[in-house]
Amino acid sequence: MTNLFAKAGIAALIALGGISATAVTASANDFHPGIQQVRYDHHRGRACSPVLAVRKARDMGLHRAHINNVTPRRVVVEGFGRRGHDRVVFANVPGCPLIRR
């Protein structure tokens, strides 16, 4: 009879240990129902603004800068530099990073 109680006690300890391990694992993701994280990007668009591209090209020393071509991937600005006709290519993403000059 004591052997049966000993086995039941050991089984209960193992079960309690398993329940506590799964509870810690389940709460590890920090999910809080009712609280949502929202991202606001109202100050920037999804593409490079042609006005910003021309402004950046003028800051780089291009005179009479104008938009030549706009594609989903790039914005091409042409104008005149120190040595004549010049072209600047920007990526069509927010902030207009320079691809090549």
C-alpha cells in the first residue's frame, strides 16, 4: 500500500513540475490582449518625392536640375554640373538615398 502512495506522490510531483514549465513557456511572448502597438508614419510617404530629389541634386551642385524619369525603383534627375550635362539617380524610397552620380 505504501508503494502505491509513493508512486502516486512521485507522479504528482512530475505532473506539477511539467505544468509549471509549460506555464513559464506560454507566458514568454508578452501578449497582452486589448493592447495594440500601432506604427504611425504620416510624415513620410512610400516613395521619394520629386521635389526632395531635385532639392538634393541642387545641394550636390547640379544647376537647372529637373526630373528626367521616375520608375518604381529610381528617380533620375538631370541638370548641369561643372563639366556640363550631369545625371543623379536616387532610389525611389523615403529619404531619396543616392544610387549613383
